Amino acid sequence: MTWTESRSYCQSISGDLATWGMRNASTRNWIIENVVRPGAYVHYWIGLSDIEQEGIWKYIDGVNATAANTDFADGEPNDSLGDADCARLQRENNYRMDDDNCGQNYRAICERTLN
């Protein structure tokens, strides 16, 4: 699914692309070790982008990305080919964050608030 399709899918199951779980290092590491790494998939979309303003990375819940709440791989985000506006977890970088073209087809990491 594209990033937009992934977000729509997460919303269809009463959630959204992962934000809080990606900002919280211990939760992110648990997700990677127990959900992502055992799977056969290479990349996973998360709820982080610079779609609104190039170079200003924000989580979809409005929280600005900072060095303290993101785990971009070394040299990332790098806006490769000038159209990398959505964040993913990338296997080649040990599932650290990377920016990519939002139209690529990957799996989604969804999260929802429990009431």
C-alpha cells in the first residue's frame, strides 16, 4: 500500500499510522523486535512525513519530529530524488527511519488508542 492507502487502512480499523509508538524508543524497539523483524516484509510506513512543508518533519498527530523522538538512520532524511516525503522503517538500516516516495508500496504499522 502507498503511504496514503496505509493511512486510510489504519483509519478503517479505528486507528492511524503509528506515531506515539514510534516516538517512544522502548515501544518502538519492542515493535521492531516482536512484530516487524519476525515478519517477511522489508519496509513499513509510519505516521511521519514532511508533506506539509519540505524539510519540516511532523508526526500525523501534529508533534514535530526531533532528535529525541525519532530514529532516522545515519544520513536520513535525505529527500532522495527530491520526492521522499514519507517515513518508513527500513530493513537495510536495521529498521531505523528513512524517508521515501509516498507512492511506494509497503506494509503499514497501525496503532490505536484503547479506551
